[in-house]
Amino acid sequence: MVLGLLTITSIPTVTGVAQGVSEQRRQNQQKVDAKRMEKFCMDVVCEEGKDEHNLSGKRVVLKDEKAYLDDPSPSHRSLKPSHTAQAFYISYPETEETKAHPRGLGLVSTVSDDPPMLNWLYADKDTHEVKYGNRTQSIAHVVGPWDWADEETTVTLEKKDMFVAVEEEDGKWAVYFDRDEDWCERVLAERGLDGKRVVDIRIRRKMLEQVGGSAG
Ligand SMILES: *[C@@H]1O[C@H](CO)[C@@H](O)[C@H](O)[C@H]1NC(C)=O
Ligand SMILES: *[C@@H]1O[C@H](CO)[C@@H](O)[C@H](O)[C@H]1NC(C)=O
């Protein structure tokens, strides 16, 4: 879905509440919102000495409604075609049904450059796979709060920086949210995927200007 459709109504914070909000506060809020909307790629780091599968430095890419890890350079990818996730934070637009329990910041990503399309990143509430989709597809799942930690360098979901990569097929590593802090053991077993290789990962924000514009 295109950004215009999904989020223009969800940027009310910059409007302020009429006279009550001072000009200074309004400007500060605008700076915060602008910073949250700076786009980044997501690169993986593994704990030192625990990277036998060489996942550090791999980048989050999107394919078939799921997030995977692959080479930062599109020409060196094994998943083709795939799209480099380029993400930013914005309030998740809750509906009448969900607004009593707002999830806070969502994470939007480009899902194609031509035509330019954006979707929400979320963790499937049953399988904990990190996926992308429009509001209808994502709303029942773990859509936030996404945030940053470690001086804005690390991506977190529900205040945890715990993600794992699961080798679902030979050399094909999918990204999962380790919501239960058990290396996704339970949710993988439920799908008969126990026995697959699971690697602890952290997801680092790599600002797009460091990557050099569009990452393909
Ligand atoms: C690990 O990955 C780097 C960069 O992706 C590559 O240059 C290196 O050869 C890889 N090492 C192994 C053991 O696969
Ligand atoms: C959301 O995505 C699904 C699957 O691609 C599609 O069927 C549906 O029409 C989309 N909903 C909206 C509101 O665009």
C-alpha cells in the first residue's frame, strides 16, 4: 500500500493541540518526528565468536511477504528478486477496534521502488516470523512498538532487541522475533521446524545516507 493511503492521518503529533502547545515544543516535536522518519537499512550483527554461519553484515531483504537475510549488494544476492528493506518509524494507525490499546510506533518499509510502495513490518503473532503487509494484513499481529536502543543504533520490538535467524532451507535464513526468549523453540516446533539452525542476531540501523541513496 502507498504511504499516502496508510499514514497521512497518523501524523497528528506534528499538528499540536492549538494554543496549548508552545512554539518551542512544537518545533522539538517536529525534529523528533523527522528523525523517526529517516530511512535506514537493517544489518545484522552476531555476538563475537558465535558467527559460524557468517551472518554478520547480512542485510534484511523482503520477499514473498517475509523478511530474510542476504548480501547487502543486490547483485550478490541468492534470493532473487528481493527488495532491500528501507524502513522508518511512524505511529501505527489503529482502528476503532484496536485504538483502546495502541501499539505506538510502527515500522514502515519500502517493499518496491517502482512503483514506490510501503508496508508495515510486523511479527506474526503465532509463528513469530517477521513479515510485511498492509494494515489489514498486519493489524492482528505484533505491529509494535518498534523502537531504537543503544543510542539509536539497534532495532527493538516490544522493547526487546532479540531476533533470531532461522535457516528454513539450505542457506535461506528467515528473520524471526524471539518473543518468548527461547530461540523460537516452541513456535518452530509447532510448525515442525525444530532441528533447523537458529542463530541469535541483533538488527542494526544503517542510515540510508551511509548506504548511499537507494539500496535497490
Ligand atoms: C563471510 O562473508 C564475507 C562477506 O559477506 C565473505 O567475504 C567471506 O568470504 C565469508 N566467509 C565465509 C567463511 O563464508
Ligand atoms: C491488503 O493486502 C491484501 C493482500 O495483498 C489485499 O488483498 C488487500 O486488498 C489489501 N488491502 C488494502 C486495504 O489495500
